[in-house]
Amino acid sequence: MSEVYAARRDRLRERCHAAGSEAALVSGNANVRYLAGTAPAGAALLVCPGQDVLLCPCDPCGEAGGPRAAEDLQVLLLAETDGDPAVAGAERAAAAGAGSLAVEEHHLTVSRHRALQAVAPRLRLTDLGPAVEQQRLVKDDEEISSLRIAAEIADQALGELLESILVGRTERHLALELERRLVDHGATGPAFPTSVGTGPNSGLAGHLPSDRRVEEGDFLSVCVGADYRGYRSEIGRTFVIGTSPADWQIELYDQVFAAQRAGREALVPGTPYRDVDRAARVVLEAAGHGERVGPRIGHGVGLENDEDPRLTPSAMGKLDACVPVTVDPGVHLPGRGGVRIDDTLVVRPEADGGPELLTITTKELLAL
């Protein structure tokens, strides 16, 4: 894999040179991992004309079996007294004779930026902006393979939970069991805090599990994801507990399902991000839920659970092939509950069969 990481850094180097910067200092954790193969907490990566340097406050190998730094990187371990790896990187760039350094201002505090300038006052600092995030948008085959496995793990964990007795158990208990099952099936851990909502809590985006117990007739909504080798899946499903669904539950579920399907079908290379959002949103607006739809219909996934592209009404840009995204519309009716349906997919051209669905747990409204 070292050649893969080297090629990624070369692309960034070329971009920096085209913008007039001789070197780049990468400090965003996911960005460091993307370019270096690993990212211990607080690490920074210096991409420069000579050998690239990973500056770490700890052992970059981490625990046994964890991700390792690319073999062609120089790894500099900093003692606690050596200070901030990013500051040390700027100092090293200046010592190597660089006249300009592109930094990720959106990943730096004001005080940290000042510290960079203080240790290298003759170094011209420029803003690298979201250059690495943009480079991360389109995934290669290895990345998509990791995402595919992360989705399979989440599907397995959710499927096993649905086979167990649910009535009487708390939201918190169910969330903890799901996260344990993720690890049992090979995940590093959950991709994000698992959300389980029952009854009036169902359908709430990002609901933190409470001690409310599952009751007969409840909607049960679950949103869970697996972290596999740093890549993160996401799946959301809604079910009815213990009985045939009520008419209002069937109607609401059908409306959200239709919106989610419209969003999935809009995942075609070249489609504007905002058009994907619009395809799903208009379905729910026509059903009278316009004010209950969230600010976006989906988002990118990869080394971060919530990354570009954002599928929102005002988003700029168009979809590329091999970009993994979620489509996750939902509607919550205060005091009654609601529905969320969420899938992880990879954008593919129609000639290749259209969007690849990674999360395959049934979207049928099941009574559990």
C-alpha cells in the first residue's frame, strides 16, 4: 500500500506547487491517515520536496495489528517536551529552506496558527483549504472494499438484533448490544454513536438512546454503522414492534420509503448534489411534511462518517462515479414517532448498473 499513499501525496504536492506553495502541512486526522496510512492522535504530516515526514507524539504503529505508517515516510517521534507536531513540522519546513507552506487553516486554532508563524517567521503561510478532503471524495477499489465490509458488518449486527426479543428492553440496552455485535463481527467499533429510538423517540435524527423501554405497537428506528479499517458505513431502518402496523404508520413509512427511493435513483454521475436532495425532498413536501424534513438528504462517507459531498438544497458540485454517500430521509411526528430509512451506496454509471447498494437489510416494514 505504500505506493498508494505515495501517489496520493504526489497529487497533493503537484497541487501545492501549482498554487505556489513549496510544501504542505496536513493536520486533519482523517487527512493524515489518508496520506500516511496511519494517524496517531495529534499527528501532522509534512509533504515537502525531499522526504515526507510524519510527526507523531506517540508510536505511529499503535497497538499490535493496527494501521502502520507508509514505509517510504520518515517518522519523527516527538517527546512531550518537543511540543506540537504541527509546529515542529513548520519549523522543519523552514529549516529545509522552504519559503512557503500551505496549511489546513480549518483544522488549526488561531493560537496554533500563530505558533506556526512564531517558530518560522520567514515562512509564508498559505491556506491549503479542503484540498485533501476533495482528493478523498472519489474512492479507489481498496477503499470501497473496506466500505463494503463495514456495511456487511452493520447488516449482520442489525439482522441478529432483529431476531431477538425486543419488547421490554431499553433503547440504551439495544444500542449497546448492537455495538458489541459490530465488534464481534470484525469492526474496530461503531462508526458513530448508535441511535435507537422507540415510540415517540423514533425517527429523530441523532437521537441518543434513553431508558425508555420498547412497547407493543411502537415504531423502532435504528441508525448504526461499523468502522472497518477506518472506513465507516451507515444504515438506518424503522420497524413496528409486536403487532400489525397502524394505518398512520403504514402511510408515513410509505412516504419516507418513496422519498428514499427517489434519492437513491438520482445517484447518477454528473447529477448536482442539490438535485439528489431535491428528488427526495419533493416527495415528502408533496405529502405535507416539508417543514419536518431535515437540512439535508444525505452525505459522503469514508474515513469520516460525515464528509463531503453534502446532499443539501444549496450544495454546489456534481456527483462523480465511485463516490460513496448515504441517502437518509426521515420524518418525525412530535409525540407519535417517525420513520428514518438510511443506506450507504456508491455512485456508479448506469452502464455499470447504477448506484451500488452496500447496506442490504430489507426496507420492508416488518412487524417484529
